Amino acid sequence: MRHTSIMKCLIGIILVAAIGSTREEGIIAQGSSDPNVAPNPYRVDEGWAKLAEGRKWGAAVGVDIDRDGRSVWVFDRCATADDCSGSNLAPIQKFDASGRLVASFGAGMFNYPHGLFVDRDDNVWVSDGRAKNGKGHTVMKFSPAGALLMTLGKPGVPGAGPDTFNGPSDILIAPNGDIFVADGHGGDTNARIVKLSKDGKFIKAWGKKGSGPGEFDSPHGLAMDSAGRLFVADRSNSRIQVFNQDGQFLFEWRQFGRPSGVFIDKKDVIYVADSQSSDAPGAANYNPGCRRGLRIGSTKDGRVQYFIPPPVVVNPIFQPPIAVAVDHNGAIYLGSDDQKDVKKFVRN
């Protein structure tokens, strides 16, 4: 049965390769080998982060690297699994290269922390995916010191218009300053990508709920490669969709599993966190033949080069990490919601 599941996964990858090669010259998803058995040259660096005294991790759903290439920003849910609304803890935290906490802010400003992106000026962009107490369904921009610079969306008001969001999951700032928002988190939320100018003016949106090209079901993460292509973790469709910055569909990949988080480094290495894939027929997260874990490959050919299995956990029902970021030295940081943790992986 397991062998059959793997074959189904590989057949899907090969089909995607054929489709991808017709969409854009030179872009072919290389999937000729099992993406679950790629080597793992990484180990966990235990205890890297020094939290403030008495502070515990909440669901760590956003991780990104400071523009210094070494410091790490984390967006967590205030020592809880899913709710910051009644907390006085600061969910945005910055750690230096040694793991020392050097900044924290955002207390009392969020309900449901989700996406995190640090732009080239070290401004910190975050999203709040639920409405409560006049907050939520927003994207917020902070200075590195924690000053609120911009709020996109109407706080506490879900919507699908040019000035509203419903369940925004991630944010990405393009090199020219354009803002991309992955707007939606499954269920009755939106299922689209929203593009805005650097000053927050609506430019366009694309996508709707579905499984066809350019459609989404929980657009959960965003990344951009050196060619300026936008990679969308279309989680509940178990695929990565790739677009140009005007929303033109280019191709899709399925060999990276059911993507919750995606990160692309300066060398166009892609890191994809699969926190949900299941072999159980009928399960909402059914994605046969793809194990949960972190897959590492290249945006140039789509080949899965490395696979990091999920860390060992006390409770096996906990999902593996969902957020991923990589510093300039190649250290990988994985944020987990169920496990309420951020783990650092380094080369053996």
C-alpha cells in the first residue's frame, strides 16, 4: 500500500514536470526520484534561542531573517496555540546570531498572528488572520524599533474588496516595494493574492477558491526568486503555484509536498515546510506518498535535493514545523504551531 502511495506521488510529479515544461521554457519539475528519501545533512542546534525570563513560545507561525543576514525575527501567538487577544506578551521578537533576545514589540495589537516578512529596510510586516475586539484581518508594517508605520485592511472587518482582507496568511515585499498578500486561510476566508503599491494602494488581485491553475485553497506562504517570480504555497491543494508579478500563472510543483511555509535564499535554493501531508484516504489533508518534513531544492529545476524529517516530539499528533527561514550562513530556522517552538538546524 505504501509503495502504491509513493508511485501515485511520483506520477503526479512527473505529470507536473510535463505541464511545467510547456508553461515556461527551461522550467521543468525534476521528480524522477522519491522526494522522501533525499539525504539529510542537517542536525538540530538545541537551545539556540534565549527567551525572556518566564516567557514560553506560543505557536511560532512566522520566521524571517534580518537584513544583517544573521539575526532572526519570530512572530508567535503569545505563549498560546492560537490567540493573542487577551495577552500582554509581545509576539514579535528579534534574536541576534547568538540567540540573545534584542527586541520585542506588538503586545496587545493582535488576535491571531500569522505571516511575517522583513523587508530590505528592516521594516517588519505581519498579518493578523482573525477578527476580535476591533482588530484582525489586517497587514501591519512596523519599523525595526516597533513603531507602527502602516495598517492595510480594515481592522476587525473581513472582506474581499480592494481595502479589506479575510484571513491574510502571509506577506512579501518585492524589490521595487510592491506588496503581495496571500489573502486566505481556508474555510470561508478568501482565496486570492492581492498586489498593492509600496504606499498601500490597491493594484490588483487574482485567484478564487478552487484547484485549477491560478485558483487557491489556503494560500499559506509566499516567496520570490531572483527572477522575480512569485511562489505561492497553495497548501490545501498540495502544490506550489508560480506566477509572474502581474498574476500570470507560469507552472506548479507538487514534489515539495503539502506546503505550509516557503523560503527562497539568494542562491535560489527553495525550502518548503510540509506540515500536513497524510496517507489516510478521506482525510482533509490527504496527499499520498509525501511524508511531512522540510524539502530543499532549487527554483531552477525543481529537484528535491535534501529532506529533513520532522523533529522528534513528545506528542506524535503534533504537526511538524510550518514556517521556515534561512540565514546567510545556511542555518535553517523552523517555526512550529502545534509544538510551540522554533528549532535551528545546521550542517553536520
